Amino acid sequence: QLDRIIIHQQVELLEAILGTETYSKYEIKNHLGQRVYFAVEENDCFDRNLCSPIRSFTIRIADNMGQEVIRVIRPLR
């Protein structure tokens, strides 16, 4: 049971060095700081760089066993 979650974005080394964006990855942790889920935001380069605030994306959230538990799909706004 989760009464609170902490979401931490993982920054890719390539993204930090080149200033380009890759798929965004997140760790979702419980209040003790233990990872309970892992999320990946999937979209294409065009959406990330030119349509950022209105971009379309799919976020896949998986448990620690790698099983997808939630999928969020947002169309281009």
C-alpha cells in the first residue's frame, strides 16, 4: 500500500553532455526511498524538441519485476 510516492527523473549522460533529449526515465519510490515502480516516457525527437508542452507521449510504468502495470497515452494537444 502506498500513501505517498516520490518520482525521480533519471538524467542520461548523453542528454547532459549533448543537450539533446532521450526517452525520459523515472524511478517511482515509496516514502522510504525504495523503488516500487519504474517509468519510461516514449515519444519521438520531433515531439520532444519542437512540441514540448503540447507533445504526445506514452508513459509505461512497470513494477520491479518488469511487468507493465499502467500505460498512459496522451495525444498531441
